[in-house]
Amino acid sequence: MLFLILLLKCIDCAIIESQTIRLRQSCQSRQTGYFWNGQQCLRCKSPNCQCQSQGGCTSCIENYYYDKEDTNCKPCPKGCQNCCKNPLLTQYVCTLCQSGYRNINGVCVFMGRCAMISMHGRCIECDQGYYVDFEFVCRPCGQGCENCSNLAFCNKCQDGYYLVNLQQNLVCKPCSIIGCQTCQKDVCQECQRGYYQDNTNSCIPCIKDCDSCLNNSECEVCNYYSIVNEDKTKCNRCQDLFPNCMDCNTKFNEDESSYFECAYCLNGYFYNEDEKKCQTCIENEQNTAHIRRCESLEMITQCQPGYLLLQDRYIDFKQEIPYLLKYTCIKNNYNCATINDQNGYCKSCLIGYILLIEDSTQKCITCKEKAQNCLDCYITPKNVFQCIQCAEGYFLESDGKTCSSCGDNCIRCNDKMKQCDICKDGYIQLNGVCDSCGVDNCKSCQIQNFCSNCEDGYGAIDGQCKLCQFGCKQCNFNQQLCQQCMDNYFLYMKSCVPYPVHCLETNDDGFCYLCETIIDYDTRLDQFIDEGSEIPNYKESSISIFYKSVNGYCLKCSDYDTGQYFCPDTCLNTIHSYEIMLVFLWLFHIIL
Ligand SMILES: *[C@@H]1O[C@H](CO)[C@@H](O)[C@H](O)[C@H]1NC(C)=O
Ligand SMILES: *[C@@H]1O[C@H](CO)[C@@H](O)[C@H](O)[C@H]1NC(C)=O
């Protein structure tokens, strides 16, 4: 008997272990937006990032850049595929534009239908179906025309059209026969794909999903999405052959004919190899809603977001091995990260929550929920709530559970004596209470009615706060003698002088060593200004301008009109690497 129990225990362990590995692998194979916390597949901070914890992203997917301050992935500007930000530049810069856009000094400029532009920003060749007009703008050819020299002169018509000479113009006219690809006037020469030509000069559709046929009962070649059946009377799509299959693989027989094999079933279904069918994860189909994946009947491997996978054990004496595991998806009401498989109780909480057992139920709560103004807390092994840190202006009472106010205008106070240690700007601590300094624009004082430190732009002079000169941040003792300047000003002969034009940083002598980058960027729309969708506009104001420090002055370092480029390194050290695996794109589809 003992032996049997030991044996069962081991089987049990092995099942759980392999189950966990499979779960983890399934989570990790998703590449982005999710991470494995040991028991669950949790979401990253944003769906566009790869992460190891909920705290932040480690890298971003394509079309997104990593914002270091926000530790989050943010979208690159419109038309940009890869972008980065050099810490010295004021804006981020595109390193690779999407097709249809051209990279001009780090900005993706919409090219419209232009296929090639000259050094001077003029379009010299357009996409198919467009021609360059006298303004160097791409205009569409006439109706049905595939290639034209101008509106009046078509070189080649689209399928379903034929070329006619009409009042000295070469234009395209539609074939009068439905389903015809090439025609001369009313005579069809060749039918479109999916049609066949009969003796009466008309094109007749083949059966559904058939590309090529000789009559409307048999199909010779099915379209890309389907495979012809044995007697050639039907083109079968993946889902026709495998209901509830998400996607099929196309396989080939020795005679080079092809067949489908279901690759992935829809959520809530698994592929039964023996029966070659997608079957529901659990017998009772009404309960499948919360299931995302399973690998065999009743063997759920993943739940929908917001649900936790519970591995339940029970004994079934009818079975050969009576000790069984049962998997269910239970609603995650309490922000649980992991659950106890024995009883289904919450074992640990998501970040930002702590586990509390109250009235014999497990709850993940925030510190603030338990104690107002408590920022950080924990639960002792004896299940007692303990606040560690209170919000600014509050102190922790000796019970360790309550945050009480320090009193008016107090930022920090001594919890024992209930006395204020640090007062708000403009207040002074007197006998443990905060009292106003009594001076306008005062930041701090040692004695009431005598300011020692004024707000920015004011100088402490004889205990009063006096307005400094323009651009000056601090002018203690003398309004005329500045000690520190505001941003964008530098100190010169005790006065504040604005930085040279286009300059971001100077040394003490006003020598500019860091110049600005101007990228025309519409922050409201979070995208670059697109100069119309049809007509490309290459005005310099609509693109980026870099300035470079030359002898302390900022000189424009690119000149698009003359085709000269002297641009700074836009992206010094790439902030992170992009790891994209298109192979897993299908997994995205499952997630979304
Ligand atoms: C369009 O026609 C012109 C003149 O016949 C030819 O030089 C050009 O290659 C054609 N373009 C395309 C895209 O077929
Ligand atoms: C249809 O065309 C196939 C050849 O693709 C031929 O074998 C078959 O007999 C034709 N059926 C009819 C009804 O004409």
C-alpha cells in the first residue's frame, strides 16, 4: 500500500512538472507582451514590449522605441519602422522608414506615389498607374490604365480593359464581357482567373475557390487557400476539412499533389492526432469560455486572461491509476499571481498587491485599501497588516496600521513626538508646528518675517524677496547681480544672456557646445506632419533640421536643397536591440 502511494506521488510530480514546463514554454513562445512568473503568463507593462517582470520592458517590438524614463515602449512616429533617441537630441530620430516614406534627416517624409526623387526633392518616377506631371507631382493615369505617359496617352491597360484611340488620345475602355481579362472591343481573348471561356464568347465562373477550370463542374487548380478534392468537384479550405481549426499546414504527397493538416486549433480546442480533428478542451462545452488552450481532453494548459489555472487532484477508484489531476479555470477576482493547487486559494499577488487572509478568504489588496495614505506595507507571518511607509505629510502611528496627518503645511513629522520636522516651502517650523514665513515668494526662512531663500526668479535681499533681472533664477543680496540663470540663459558678467539661436547648452562664456534638433512634429496627433497624402511637399519647415556647434555657434548641418549632408550621429549607442521573430506572428493572432 505504501509502495503504491509513493508510486502515485511520483507520477503526480512528473505530470505537474512537465505540465509547468509546457505552460512556461507556451508563454515564452509568445515573444512579446507576456512573461512567465512561475505559474502564470502575465502581461507586460505594454503589449509592445518584451519583459521579465511587470516592472518594465526590456526591449520593444518593431515600430516602437524604448522610452527610458517611462520604461515603456512607445510608438515611433508615423511612417517610421525603427527609431531611437540620442540623449543629446531633443527628439527621437527615425533610422528606418516604412515603405512609401523616405528618410530625410531622421524624419520619414511621405512620398505619396513617387517611386524615385531627385537630390532636389523632385519626383522623377511614379508608381505604376501614376505619371509625373509638370509640377513633379504624381497623378493617377486614366481609368483602367496601368502605365501612361500622361492622362491622354496610355501605354498599357489594366486587365479587363482594352486600348482605344479616341480623338487623338489613347485611353482604356472596359471589356463588355463580364469576367474577361483581355479583349478587343467586344471579343474576349482571355478570361479572368476563376472563369472559363465557352464557345459563345462569354466568360463563365468556375466553382467556388477555383482559379482555373474548363467547365463549371470540375476544377483544375484551386486558389491559394484551398485544395481540390479527389473527384475535382470542390475546392476545400482548411476549415472545410477541419472544423474549429485556426490554421492548416500544406503538405505534399509523393505525386506532388497537396493536402492539408491542421496546425493549430481555435482557442478552447485541441488537435486529436488519432482522429485528426479539433476537439473541445472539456466535455461540457458550456464551460469552455474561460479556456484558452489545452493539450488533450480535460488537460487545460492555459486560461483566458483574468483566469487562473487550478490543478485539482481527486481520486477515481474506477481508473487504473486512481489519482488524477483535474484542470479548471477559475476567475481571478483578487489580483492573484499564483494559486495554491491544493485548495485553489491565492498564494501570491500581482505586483502592487499584498496577500491578506481575512474571514478565512484570501485577498490581494493594495496598501491604501487597508490603510489610507499608506504607500508601502506587508503582511507578517502571523497575518497581521503592517504599514511601512506613509505618504508625504503623514506619519505612522505606533500601531503600525494607521497613517495620521502631520498637521497643516507639514511634509514630514516625528511619529513619536508628533512634531513637524520639515515644513512646506514658505513655512517655518516653530515648536513642532508649521507657520508661514510671512514673506511673499519665500521658499524658506530661519526666522519669521525674514526670508533666507526665495523662489526661482527672486533674490533674498534684507529678508525680503525681490524680483531678479530678466532670465535670472537667483540674485541674493543684489537684484542687479545674478548668481544663477534660468534654463536657456547663461551667466555673463553677472547678467543672464539667452543662449545663441538654436543652442541648447553653452559653457560659462556662452560658447555653445550642444545645438538643437528641430523635427517638425505635431504632438497633438503624435505623428509627423504629413504634407497631404497625394502631393509630396519638401519644404524644409516640414522636415528635420539639425544644428551643429561650430566655434560655439549653431550652424545648420544639413541642406536638403543643395543635397549636402553633414549630420550628427543620430543614434549613438542603440538603447536596446530589437528581436523580432516573424515566425511567431501567428501567436500574436491567437493573443489578439
Ligand atoms: C511604362 O511605359 C514606359 C514606356 O513604354 C516604359 O519605359 C516603362 O518601363 C513602363 N513602366 C512600367 C512600370 O511598366
Ligand atoms: C469538365 O472538364 C473536365 C476536364 O477538366 C472533363 O473531364 C469533364 O468531363 C468535363 N465535364 C463536363 C460535364 O463537361
